[in-house]
Amino acid sequence: MQTQSASETLQERVPAVITGLPPDQHVRMLEDKSFSFQHSLGNYPAMSIPNIQKLTRQLLDAKRYDQVYCRVLSDGKMNAIDTDAVLATLQSFDTAGAWLRLTRVDEINDEFRELSETFYADLSLLLDRDIKSQVFKTFVTLFISSPGAVTHYHMDHTWNFLLQIGGRKTVHLFDQNDPRILQPKDMDAWYWNRFAPTLRDDVEGIAYDLTPGTGVHHPVHAPHWVQNGPEISVSLSFGLCLHATNDLAKIHQINFLLRKLGLTPTPPHQSPLRDKVKIGAVNLISNRNGTSFDDVVYSGQHRMEKALKMARIIH
């Protein structure tokens, strides 16, 4: 009797996640621009509100407090450690004016882990390369928001794929390569927590209207803001923290330091040798054998910042 491979068994349990990519959107994907796609997880049972309540309790009972963030939009506060308060908010999410984020849900739930593996297989097929080998860490995140909630304009370090599960929302995405939106000095300062992107009225982004079964890709560093629809919204995000982006962060960190010393640094990708030296310099002072995102991306920057403050070069 022939034994099924693990991939075949997984494919039977979890069908393809990405199910449609129109030709024009496929072109945008290959050009590393934002693009829309279809997926198979619209109104997926594991992401119903009752199951999200169970998952939230599971995370809090396991004392995984760093994986649960709940904010009541009216006052901007919520104690995520208070299990009863978080669950009570979830029971009245349609009127609570709240926003909930559950991160790294694949670490505690086998079904989300399988969905993540299937997503990797789909994406690798679309891009014709082994995507998983290029990723340091994946953040599988659930977002639940009340009707009308707004997520402020911001940008992320991760390569992000946002899948709409329930409800509706509009994602407004902007081109990270447009110098009116981001310049190299802005990126240098962002990796020192000294810059936040500002929405400009004179620069037009792309509005992606998401309904269950549709999704949008955010390129790395693409600024965006989100407007929720008139009902509870549930979205699933696959945030891919790439090795290449981690290296890019270190180049920007050194460039920020060089600017503080009165120099004009070479932007990333213009000199492979200089990029390599900058990455190596940050690696030398970073936590050895770091396994967390903060270890790999920010431990060296934290040490540089401490030294600069002692020398009174920055405050």
C-alpha cells in the first residue's frame, strides 16, 4: 500500500489559499508593487467570532500576553492581561468600538499552522522560487475590528499579505518608492524610531476594497491606512519577515549614524561592498545567535543608540 506524502495529506486537509490572481495583478506582483488576489478563506469557520473568542482565551490562559493586543477605540486603552475584559469586548464587538490583534496564532493552533504552510506553497508556485527559504520569521496575525474602525497611516517591516475573512474594509496603499512619500533619510530614521510617515493630500494611493475571499499584498515599507466597513471585520495577515529586509534595516541603521556624524551615506543597493560592510558592522554588535525579531533587527541598533546617547550625539 502506497503511503501519502506529508504535502499530499496537507493538500487534502487544506485547499489552496491563494485561488486567483488576475494577469494585471500578476504583473504588479512581479514588479514588487501592491496587488489584489482571491483566496479560499472567506467566512472560514476557524475565524468565526466564537472561535476567535476560544483562541483568545487559549492565548491568555497560556500567558501569551504579548500575542494579544486589544484597544477600545473610544479611549485608546485596554488591559490585554484582563481575560474577562477582552472576552467581554469580543462579545459586543459590533458596538464596542474596538480593535483586536492576535499575533503568531500558528504557534498555538494546528489549523493556522497548516494554512500557513499551504500559503507558502501557493506563493512559491506563483513566484517560481522557494519563498520559505527567504524568510526569517512569519507572523500569522488575526485582526478583528468594530464597524467604522480606522487603522492609522503607518508602514511595516514585513512583506504582508492581508486576507479578508469576514466583513468589509478598504486598504489605502501608497508607493514606498515614491520620493514624495519616503526618502532614504526617512528610512534611516525609521529604523531608529525617529520617523513616522505622514499622509499627504497631494499624493494619491490605491484603494483596495476588500470583501470575504479577497486580499491585498503590501510591499515591504509601503505606507497604508485602513477604513473598516459597516460591520465587524475579520482579516488574516501573513507577515513575512525576510532575511533581505533584515539586512536592509542594518544598512539604514548605519546610514542614520553616519548622518549624525555629518556624513552623506550611500543609500542601499548602490554599492554592494558598502552594503556588506555596514551589515557586517551591525552584526558584530548584535546579539549572537539571536532568534527573535528584536534580537536580529534591533539589538545592534540599541547598542549603537546607547553609545550615541552617552556621547551626547543624540538624545
